[in-house]
Amino acid sequence: MVTVPWAPEYPVVTPRLRLRPHRLDDLDDLLRFHSDIEVVRYIPWPVRTRSQTEAALEARTRQGVVFEPGQWLVLAMELDGRVIGEMLLKYDSETDARGELGYAMAADVEGHGYATEAARAMLDLAFGPFGLHRVVARLDARNGASARLLTRLGMRQEAHLREDEYFKGEWTDTLVFGILASEWPARPPRPPHPSAQEAPE
Ligand SMILES: CC(C)(COP(=O)(O)OP(=O)(O)OC[C@H]1O[C@@H](n2cnc3c(N)ncnc32)[C@H](O)[C@@H]1OP(=O)(O)O)[C@@H](O)C(=O)NCCC(=O)NCCS
């Protein structure tokens, strides 16, 4: 069962990274990928200026705690003191205990498995202490790196939606990947969904 407000214990430590809430002094690191046209190509942000990144960062400093459905937990991925990217987990639905995974990373650190490592930690949190039942990811069908990442995590492609979004000036296809708590191997035990407890004997 999901209980809010919720936040993991920080920092969340993975073999090479620390995941933690953003701080205002992350600005230079964030600007490096928020202002990169290649990084934002398939995500719903513009190429950000320094002041736009500053505003985005200011919002992120309050996104280390989830208070209600609809909110994103947004964590900085820190490698040796540098913020190389961010991991996002949306608390999508209380009734359905469903979340959504998202991520973005600086181009110069791609290809080392950092995003996979951080996303694994997010799914551990999602299906462990947060108590979600299902996590999805939605991505532009042309985003091969993202689809490969989700496949590496063991997520399953469940839909290919044709031209369902008018995105950055064109109609685009969306892929939906999903995984259930029962399919997540490292999942620690969690209590049953409340509806199971309410079922008549
Ligand atoms: C999506 C994104 C995070 C993927 O980055 P990535 O570097 O490919 O992912 P990882 O950090 O997990 O690295 C995996 C790659 O490194 C390789 N790799 C090297 N060492 C590795 C290791 N120890 N463990 C896992 N993979 C490793 C893998 O083979 C893989 O390469 P491949 O996909 O060509 O086979 C990145 O492209 C990005 O930020 N894109 C822009 C933002 C975006 O589109 N976000 C998604 C919106 S849905």
C-alpha cells in the first residue's frame, strides 16, 4: 500500500551513484544537459537557457518528497560529486498503485550503464518501500536508447500507439513499457493491496 507523504532515505546509494534531491548549486551540471538539443529531443522540455534551467531546478529542489498522486519524485544522479542526470518516478494513481518512470542524462556520460543502474534503484524503491503495483514508461518510438534501457530493466513493451501525440511540431508514435511488482526480481516483501484485505471471506 502506498502511504504519502513518502520519500526514500537519502542518499540512495547504488554501486557507482548517489541519488538525492536536487540542490540549488546543481545549476551548472543541470544546464549541461537541459540545454542540449539532443538530450531534450524526445522529452517534453524545450532547450533551456540558464534562467529557464534555474527555474526548473528551483522546482526540483521540492521534488524529493511525494505528497499526492500526480506528483513526480525527481532525484539527481550524482557521480563523483557531479550531477550527470536525473531519475523521475511519478506517483500516477493511488487506486491503481501505479507509477511512471522517467530519466534524462548528459550526453558525455551515456554508454556506461549509469541510467540503468539508477533506474534499477528507482524500481527497487517503487516496488519496495513505496509499494507500487505497476510501473510504466512512455517514450517516443524513435528513442532507441530509452527502449533498450527499459528492455535491460526487464520491462515489457505493451503498446505502440500510432501518432497519439503532436510533439514538437509533428505527430509522433509512443511506446508504452510496463512491469509489475510481481515481476521485479529484487522486490522486498510488501503488504497486500488494501482491497485484498477488504475482500469478503
Ligand atoms: C535514455 C538515456 C538515459 C539512455 O542512456 P544510456 O547511456 O544509453 O543508458 P545507460 O546509462 O544505462 O547505458 C547503457 C548503454 O551503455 C552500455 N553499457 C556499458 N557499460 C554498461 C554497464 N556496466 N551496464 C549497463 N550498460 C552498460 C550498454 O550496452 C548500453 O548501450 P546500448 O544501449 O548501445 O546497448 C539517454 O540516452 C538520455 O538521457 N537520453 C535523453 C533523454 C531521454 O530521451 N530520456 C528518455 C525519455 S523517455
